[in-house]
Amino acid sequence: MWDMIRYSFLTKIRNRDLIFWPLVFPFVLTTAMYFSIGQVGEADFETVEAAIVTEEGQNEGDIQNSGEEMFSQFLEGVEEDSDLIRTMEMTEADAVKALENGEVDGIFYSGEDPSLTVSGSGFPQSILQMILENYTEGKQTLEDVARLHPEGMEAAVEAMSDYGDAVEQVSLGGRTTDGTAQFFYALLGMACLYGCFIGYNSAMELQANLTPLAARRCAGPVNRLSLVLTETLVSFGLHFVNMVLLLAYMKYILKLEFTGSYAEMLPALFLGSMIGVTMGMFVTSVGKAGEGVKIGIMVGVSMALSFLAGLMNADIKNVVDKNASLINRINPAALISDAMYCINVYDAPERYAQDMLILAVMSVILIAGTFLIIRRERYVSI
Amino acid sequence: MIKIENLVKRYGDNVALDHFNLNVEEGEIFGLLGPNGSGKTTAINCMLALLKFDRGSIKIMGEEMAPDNYKVKEQIGIVMQDVAVFEELNVQENIDYFCSLYVKDRKKRRELVEDAIRFVGLEEYRKSYPKKLSGGLLRRLNIACGIAHRPKLIILDEPTVAVDPQSRNKILEGICELNRQGSTIIYTSHYMEEVEQICTRIAIMDHGRSIAVGTKEELKGMIKTGETVTIEAVILSEGDLSEIRTLPHVFDVQYSDQKLVVRCTGAKHNLIHILNCLQEKEIPFGRVFSELPTLNDVFLEITGKQLRD
């Protein structure tokens, strides 16, 4: 038995194709995602500078009662409530010069109908545009307040210019998240499912009707159960260790937010690895389709399930949860991702337990199904 | 050693083995000869309890063969038609792996692996991986993996396919040596020369049936052909051919592309009679061959087609 385990392990870790997809690719993808979306939440935010130009020829009394006063009040409110923008009053000539020199990102022209001039497109310009649109949309309300309840004008402007919540995001469980964590949780789900490639390799070397190598092994005086158990244990062990390393890489090297304990996270990866490996063994063992078709099915299924779990777009998982929740209740990638979310973000033990229960049931069904197919000792055709 | 009775194996409507019978005695090198698709490999897979069959029985070493008959399986060595080794293990590791399925004692196994490496002449390649080996060396490794545990019964399914002549001779010599060391050999091939060279008894298969069994002499004695005379570059008329047909012991005359093939029953002076006939008529001719019957002639006469059709 020990020799079979040793050689099974050696054949797997020396197989470059086998090592790449389930073992190396998730690390590569994690690193790539970290350097693209992973950094968005950590990007340094710089306060946007804007110039304000008031209309010429207006006297002080006119200003007091005009929409221009309302707009200035609105901008002051925005400045006080957040670090989003900083405004400076200038003459038009100075403002244009400052814009050309890059000292400001845009110029607000106040008046009855305020307008904005920017010199390019980008994040700061979008913020200025958003602020102006927000004011324009709420302008009628402010005018009504000024006309009917002038005493509440200050409070109304303050409420409209409150941008504090745009700066910080707080999770329901009270643990902060950078908003990109879901991609990495879904990536863990995908990596678990990629264990199907190891399962594929095992089945190819176990089923006498698939390869001459398997036929030779089956012709030997070794109990079928021992062969199947050895292959399954080595495949699963290898994949699980790799998943633990991937999690450690995310947590300790990339410093991603995994605040949950290993005691909670590892069981999810344990069941996920088992599902991935047995799914590969099952797909490879069932039916008479060629190798290419079976690999295509495995890649297609893994990617589709990972997509629905939010790997490419976090909103997809939310949309599926909202409109067809059953799909993600039976989607192992979504369940793993969800379990990670429960541990690290929601702090929702009941939902975590439910995810784990479904994963465990799926594992048992897949293992039983795979063993029923793979335990055959005589084949109809070879 | 092996007794197969009325074995029937169907793949849908196709009958791969049609009441196939076989009786192999201990110490034989038994050849299963037949064209591709005649049922040789199917018969082997049934013997190894890998394939389900529809009817019949297979007894090996007196016991009914079954997937869990490990006692019998331990005594069998198998060399597959396709090379069946791990690409990720080197020569020594591959042989050790397959030997470990049969022999648990590591010390004993180390000796057996060394012997097997020496036997197939792969001493220089023990640390090489299969990808680095030539076709012939790969076939030798395939054989070493099947024989390292010194089985009593060795089944070799077309082990010399796509092998260069030098390696082929080495393999055939090795098989004879294994037999001398006490192993009973089942050897399947569609190369009649190989089977004639090494097998003590031969079964000729066609369409899943054993159509003739015996030693090569017995098989050749079953047919009418005793000698085949071939004459090249000869121009003959229909009258000349009629005259040749009347010569003593001649029973079949074929003529095409200036090549004359005359089959005669086993008798002396067939060639002299034919050449005298041509000289009397002053007919010039080219090269002349006289051949004793081959297993191909046996197959041809029994089935009406060439072995390699």
C-alpha cells in the first residue's frame, strides 16, 4: 500500500500538465487579480481640487438670495462632510489658468444654473461631475425649502451634501472589507473545483477501459478497493494541501483580508477539494465520450460554476442569489465562496453551517456515485 | 495451464469470440496467430478477467478465472499490445512499481528489478524516463514491467509491433529464455514468421474462432500445399498454362504480370518438372523460387484469404 501511495504521489507531482491547472494556475490567477482589482480598494485617494467662479456684475444682496448662494452652500457642505473636494473661489481668468496648470481639476461656474468645465476625463473629473449632477437633481427641492421653510434651508443643504458614506464601507458583521474580497473567495471556489483535473488523471489510471496502463494495473493481484482508495487519497491529499497553501498565500503574502479562523476556513476547503477531485473522477469514468470532450466538460462546468459564484463579476453572485437562489445553493463554488464570506465578512454561523452541510452532502453523493462506477472489475469493452 | 471452453463474446451484433476453445499445457510457448480483428486481444482480456463475456468458461491453473482470484493473478505476467508504463517514472521506478503489485518484500523486489533490467538490456537506461527511450527500448521496458515478478504464466500481446529488427530479435530470444526458465508463454501476433520461430504450438484464429491448432508441422500437414514454385519474368500463353496444369502433383496455377505461381502437393522433383516443361517449349524465364508451405499458406487454404489481408 505504501509503495502504491508513494508512486501515485510521484506520478502526480511529476506530471507538469497535472500540476499546472489545479496547482499552479490558481496561484497565478490570484496574483494577477491581486495586482489588478485587489489594489483598487487600497488606492490612495486624493482630494479633488476645484475652482468656483461667481457671475460678475452681481451685488452682495443679489447673491444672498440667488441660486448661486444655494450652490455655494452646497459645496461648502460637501467640503465639510468629507475629503471629497476642496474648492477655491477665483476670478474666471485665474481659474482657467489654474486649470491649464493642473492646479485644479475643474471649474464650477455658479449661478442660477451652475456649470462645470474640466480639462480631461478621469476619476477626479467624474467626482466633480457627480457632485454637480447631484446638486442639479436636488435643486428644485432646495428652492422649495428656501421658499416655504427658509429656516430649514441649512439643514436641507447639509443633508444633500453628505458624502460621508461614500468613503468608508462597513460590513454587516461589523468587520471591514475592501469590497474585492468576494473575487478571492470565488477564486478559492474555482481552485477547489480545478481538483477535477487530478481526479481525471486518477480515473484514467484506474479504469481498464480508458488506458492500457489502467488495464495493466487492473490485471494485477491488487484489491480494486485498495487501488481506488490509494488514488483518491493521494489526489485529494495533494489538492487539499495545495488549497491550504493558496489560502496561506492570500492571507500572509498578499495580506488579503481573511479574518476568520483556519478552523472554520479549512473545512470548507476540505469539502471543496473533495468535490473537485471526485467530480473529475466521476466525469472521466462515466460515458464513452473521448478525452477531449471530458476535459471540455470539466473546464466548462468549473468555469460556469465559478462565474455564477462571482469570479468574473461579484454582482453575478448577488443577481443569482436574488433571482435563482437554488442555483447557488447547489453550486459548490458559490457555497465555498459563501462560506468564506460568512467566516470573514458576515459573521453568520448559521448560514456557514448550512453551506457546509450542503457541501458535505454533495461530497458524499459524488464519492458514492464515483465509487459505484469505478468499482467495476470487468468491462463490457476495452 | 489454461483451458478455455466455448467462449463467446459479443460487442452488440459483432461476435468477437465465437465458441472459442483453447488448451495450453504447462511449459509451452503457445502462439495465437491471426489477422487484426480476429479476436486475439479480446481472448487475452477475457483470460485476464478484464472483459465480461457472454458464455463459456476460462480456467487458469485449474481455477476459474475471476477479477478477485488474486492467487492466480499473482502467477500471471502481462505485456500489453500498447506500451503501458508511467511517463513520470524512470525505467527502474516503473519496473519496481509493477513488481510491487506482486511482490511486497522490498529486498526481494530490488533483486527482481535488477534481474529484469539486465534481462531486457536496459542497464544503461535505468534512470531514463520513457519519453527519452526509442521505440525498441520502450518495448523492452514494457516487457520488463510484465516479467519482473517471475510469473509462471506470461501473456505477451503483440510485443514486437513497430519494433526494429534488432530489438525484435532480442525480444524473441528473451521470450525463449523465459520459457527455458520455466514460464509458460502465450504469444499473440499477426507476424507468422515470429510465431513459427518461437512457438511450440500454434492456434490460428479468424473471426473469433480457433480454426486450426497444432505444432507448425502439424498445421502445415493439414493442407494440400507441399511446395510453392514461383517463376518471374516469364511470358506464357493459355496453352502453356494448360500444359503446366497437367504436370504431376500440380493442383493450382496462377499467372499474372509475367509471374507464375504453381502450387504442388508435397512430392519430390516438382521444380524440375516445371522447368523441364518451360525448356522443352523454349520459353525464357527470370528468377525462380521454391518455398515450403508457410502458416500463411495454411491460413490461405483454410480461410481463402491471406493472413495479412
